[in-house]
Amino acid sequence: MDLAAAYEPLVAEINALLPAEAVVVDAHTHLGHDEDGQSLDPAGLIASLDQVGPTARACTFPLHDPDRAPAYRVPNDRVLHWAQESGGRLYPYCRLDPGDGPVAEAERCLALGARGIKLHPRAQAFGFGDQAAESIWKVAQEAKVPILIHAGRGMPRMDPLADLALRYPDVVLVLAHAAIADQGMFAARLRDHPNILYDTSTFSVFDQLELLARVPAERIVFASDVPYGRPLGALYTALRMAAYAGLDERERTYLVGATMMDVLDGRPLPDPTPPRVPEIRPINGRLARINGYLMMSFAAALGSGPPPNFDRGLQFVALARGVCRDPDPGVAGPALERIDALLSGAEQVVTADGQQARAAFGLVMAAAVIAATQPLGTGS
């Protein structure tokens, strides 16, 4: 199975949905090494951006690097150096540990060209109710740079972060992973905060659609979480979601990169509009079954790691393909055929080439996205 050929229909759809003049900026990427075994070098990051387009850019910061002590100095210096050599493709953030000299390290990195701050409360085991966290917000406020926070799996209730954000309304806060750790709380409590953004780096498109039902489209930014995700697949998800919500070309331009460019260049965020997606939405039962099985496949693979074992997800891919074989598919028929073709390709690659399994599972995620965003009454 030719993996590039399997992705061609997705690339064609991206090209049809992506505004011609849009600058793509991935708001959430990593470089270096992680204790969980993941790694990515600058050439690999640029190559993944090139799959989106030759001008695609990314905000980037260190992984949970074994060389992080003291104060993430070594990984931060690496990222700053790699960004300087990227020809403007990479915007470096500094990663901080609130328990290890965060203010001094932030000020050092910002003086060397860092464009933002990354915090990972799960990896660094800290909360937001103390002076160490508040001191970081003070630095960001003075420097006028954004803070990106892990707000995904593995987190407790995050009300203290909302409290802190409300005390510093001038600081742009990017809640990573669609803020799934406490999405409803953030959407409700930070509704009137002028500078809250949510990035799209999460595995369920329903989390992203729910954002569009709760927060302005102008407060959502495209992100992949590479090397855990892929920019190409994440952009496909974001654009399908945007089409489902009826976003026009200008709004899609902001979603895929213009909003992040405004943040990085110190411009005000675009004016917010009311949420675009209704909170109660009709679904096609066949497609809902497929999406459920494919989320189970991803959870099975993810739960087996690190690293993920994608073979463990194939049993649920098989169940989804069973739905696609329905002899009476109704209006979902063309979508079921397209989904089955993607899943067939993914099965072949995962079975034959373990090295390509992660990329092949991008086809599984794309199939789940189609199932979740398919307009009712159509099959395209």
C-alpha cells in the first residue's frame, strides 16, 4: 500500500478548503527528545510542515527532555538555535519549570528571541495557585508574549488556572488540546476574557466541534502536537470542522494561522463572534457508530504505550469497516465507501510496516473526522 497515494484524497480536500492566501501556523509543536521515547529534530519538523505547504510555519518548544535540569536551559537553547536556522519557519517558545528558576530562565530566553512560553503542569507536577505560577504571568504580561498550557489528559480540575487567567486579562493564554481537561469550565468562566485561545490538538473531532458550540471561532487556532500528531492530518481535521461550522474564507484564514500571527506580532485578536455550531446536533447513526469504534481504536493504541501499539487498535478498525459493509447504507453510502477505503489502506500499512504505523493511523483519524463532520443528506 502506497501511503502517499492513500493520503492524496485528503490533500486534495485540504487544498480545496484552504484559502489561497492563508499562512498556516501550527500553534503547538515540539523539538528534541522526551522521556517517553518520542523525539523530533528540526529537519523532521520542517519536513512535516512541508507536507502542508512550503510556507507553513510552527510555534515550537522542547519536549520533556532528559537534559532539562537546570531550568530547561539546554533544551531551550537548542530550540532557540534551531529556530534561528529555520529561515523564519519556526517561532521558538521557552519551556519553564515553575519549581526551577522560571523567571530568570524566561527573561534569559526572551532576550535571546523566544516568542512565547510553554508550561506543562502534568509533566512538571505543579499547580497554578502559588506565587511561582503568578510570577510567570507577570513576565509574560511585561514581555507581551503568549503562554501555552497543557490542558489535556492527565490533569485534575483546572479552576486555579482560570482564576489566574482572570487576574491577567492582557496575557494571551493558549489552552492546548482543546482544553479537554476542563473544557466546559473554561468556556463558561473565561467567556468574557479577551485573550483566551484554544488549540485544536486533540484526537476527537467532537471535542473541537464542541468548542465551536461554546466559544467564538476566532478564539480557536490550528495545532498538531507533532510528534504525537501530524500537521497534515491535524489541518485536515481543522478544515473539515471549519466547513461543518460554515466558516467563510476569512474565518478559515484566521483559524489556520492568521490569529497566531497576530499574537506573535503583538496585534489584537480578531473581534469575536457568537459560537457557530448548535449545542444539540442531529447525527447519522451509521456514521456515529464508525466514529465511536475509531475512537476506541485510537484509545486502545494509545493506552498500550508509550510507545503506542497500533496493532491493538485494528480490532476496532475492523468493527468500523463492518459498518461500512451495510447493504442498505442510506444517504451515508458514499461517505461509507470513502471511509472504508481509508481504513483498508490503514490496515494494510499497519500490518505490513510497523515503522509507518503512526502515519497510517492518520488515515484512521481522517476517517473518524469524516464520520463526525459529514453533512446530513450528502455523501461527499
